[in-house]
Amino acid sequence: MPECVAKHAGAHRVGVSAVAGDQMVLTVTDDGAGTSSGGRRSGLRNLDQRATALGGSMQIEPREGGGTRLIWQVPLAGR
């Protein structure tokens, strides 16, 4: 995944964290160019659809200091 972020966002640094409890929460941060409203988003759309299909959600937001933060979460309870 870091290679994709570096390629598409022009990032030099990428951070990935995973926390599992009642939910699986994956957070990806980068120092790249951020997201644009007019760019191709098929990969992000796929991630969002997968989270929704599993009863979860995905957020994309600007990161303080530049770049992007993506938070992908799905429930694990009952699986």
C-alpha cells in the first residue's frame, strides 16, 4: 500500500496503523498532495464500497501540516 500512496499522492512519508477491537480501524496518513475533486477515484471508491458492505465506513480528510488521512473501519463483533 505505501508504494501506491507514494505514486498517486506524490508522498515522501506514509504511515499505516491497524487497531482491532470491536472494530478494525485502519488509518493511512501521508505527506502528499492531498485529494482532488476531479481526479480518478476508483481505488478509493472500492475501499469505501467494501467498508459499507461490511457495515463500516471510510473517511478521507486533510492532514494537519499537509497530506491526507484515510480512516477505514468495519465492525468485528459477531464475525
